[in-house]
Amino acid sequence: MIRFLIRAAISLGTSAVALLVCFWVLPDFGLSLGGFLTAVIVFAIAQAVLSPFIFNVARKHASAILGGIGLVSTFVALLIASLFPGGLHISGVATWILSTLIVWIITALGTWLLPLIFLKKTVTKRG
């Protein structure tokens, strides 16, 4: 249960950081203060649900694109999060592509590196 909570916190945290970076770096990426929390939660949930689903569909029907599953699920999660009013607004093809790449890189690195850091601290405390 604790692992689940740590992974959920990491997912929410990396999603929040990724969306903020996009907001700061990309001029056509809008994020309102009031809708920020909604956008982060919707994005994190959509990403968690969509990644396994898109992976399974691609594995069965288009195995050549398995490496891009993270990008596809990130794009779809951004699309879903942008449908909620007052959250985030993305305009322009270049902004969609760049925001997908930025969010994917930050969330991928965060979900890969942060558990290692937390596990290392736990192992060090026990040893």
C-alpha cells in the first residue's frame, strides 16, 4: 500500500512539474491557476489508465510502434486534460508536439529515477 501511495505521489508530482515547465517554456500552452490541480489530477489518472490500454492495443495490432507508447499515451492524456474547462489550453501543432515531448520526458525520468532515490534511502535506513 505504501508503494502505491509513493508511486501515486510521484506521478502527481512529476505531472505537476511537467505541466508547469510547459507553461513556462511554451507561449501557446495555457494553464490557469484555478484549473491547475484539476489538470494535474486528470492528466495523471488518464496517463495511468491509458498507458497499459494503449500498450496492449499496440502490441496486438501494431507492434512496430511499441517504443512510442509513452508519447502516444502522454498526448492522449494531455488531450483529455485539455477537455476539462478551466484547466489547460494548448493551441498550435508545434505546441502540442513540444508539450507532449516535454511532459513525456519529465514524467518518464521522474517515474524512473525518483523510486530509485526513495528505495535507496529506505535500504540505507534499514542497513
